[in-house]
Amino acid sequence: MVLQFIKETIFLFMTMVGILGNMSVSVHYMFSWWGSPEKKPIHLILTHLSFTNIILLLAKGLQKTITVFGLRNFLDDIGCKIIVYLERVARGLSICTSSLLTVVQAIIISPRASGWSRLRPKSAWHILLFFSFFWILNGLISMNLIHSITSTGLNMSQLSNSNSYCYFMPESREIKWIVLPLMVLRDAVFQGAMGGASGHMIFLLHKHHQHVLYLQNSKLLYRTPPELRAAQSVLLLMLCFVFFYWTDCALSLFLSLSLGDSFLMINIQKVLTLGYAVFSPLVLIQRDGLLPACWHVQ
């Protein structure tokens, strides 16, 4: 019981920190986007990423809050379907938006003479078309949850081995073979684009570093452009995403293949599912010097 209480307390603490951090970052970049005469696509993408993280944290944390405090389940079948559906959609949106963020940042820092410059967004409003596509894509991929999720309709004292009020009903093999390849294809395509754009940014940052060393040896003053500093922040975000995503996948695969249930591994895997949503705003706050602005927002 003590370990369970500690686990749920840590989970709720991470959820609250993540929600506050993402709210601060989203409000900051939203005001920066509206208040700036030059609408920067990156600010719009970061706002959408923070909004996606908030949905994920709320959808995941709502069930945990009910369970931790032993509250009577107020989620009926429709409530459970909405909560779990939004959680799955938000997880997919996080992958797609992170990939778009990396690609757009790689295009922005590319030299004007390169072919990448032709892909530079002419207006920040063009990014909204990508957001609409991401919502439709992930909404369709997660449609199977509307049928397979139901509410247990029990209070905490009646739940023995479950820590959730929403129950996954068995699905037919045909639905699994349709949904699973689509999810794998989505993750492969967007993470492949993310990896290629990240490699391109690393190459450009390396060239910039060599240029800075040359100027320092020549005793010339040089300041790093804000676009390159933003690229460094985006790369840190992508490293954070890759770490949490692939560690989560590895632990999920290990748990699915193992015969017994490991209490420690299961709880680590649950924390990893929220890791990116919690730590990504902290990376932005620390890297971009947003702490005073976020403190003012709070």
C-alpha cells in the first residue's frame, strides 16, 4: 500500500508539473506569435505541441486521479471512450507535431541557396493545414477504441487488480491487423522525417561551429543567430522524444514477451508514457530563458 501511494503521488506530481509547464509555454508562444509582426511558424508549432501535451496529461491523469483518491467512477461508457480516445489521438499528435517541428526548423536554418529554402513556409497559416491533417489522420487511426473501450462501472473498493476504470474489450483479429500496421507506418514515416531533419540540422550546426572557431582564432566578434539557438533547442527536444519513445517501446515489448508481471517495470513504463509531455516544456523553459515570462504567466 505504501509503494502504491508513492507511485500514484509521483504520477500526480508529474501530471501537475507537466500541465503547468505546458500551459506556461503555450501561453508564452501564443502571445509571442500574435504580438510579433513576423508570424513565426515555430511559435505556432510549439503552441500546438504544448496543447497536445496538455490533452495527453489530462486524459491520462483524470483516470489516475479517480483511482488514487478512491472516488466513485463518474465515467460511463461514453466518458471512457472519450478519455481513452483523446489519449491515443494526443499521443499520435505528439509524434506528428514533433516531426513537423524538426523539419520546419531544419528548413529555416538552411542556406537560402539550398533546395530546402523552397520548402520554407510562406506564412504561418500554412502550418494549420498540417495540423488539420494530423488531427484527421490520428482520429481515424484511433477509431477502433470507440468500440473496444467500456467503463467498469465500479468504485475503488470493488477493483482488485485494476488501476483504471476504463476496460479494453478484446478486438477481432481483422481490426488489429488494420490498426496496428497503420500505427507502425505512421510512426515510421514521421520518425524517419524527424531523423533526417535532425541529421541535417546537426550537419549545419557543425559547420556553424567550425565557422565560429575560425572567427575566434581571427579574434573577430560573432554572435549566434537566434535561428541556430532555436535549432539547438529543437534538437534537445528531439533527443528527449527519442529517449522516452524508444525506452517506452522497449519496455512495452519486454512486458508483452515476459511471462510474469514486474511491478517495477510496469510502473516505469507508465511514467515513460508521460515523460516527453512533462519534460519537453521544461527543456524549452530552460533553453530559451522563458522562466521569468512563465513565472509572470503563472
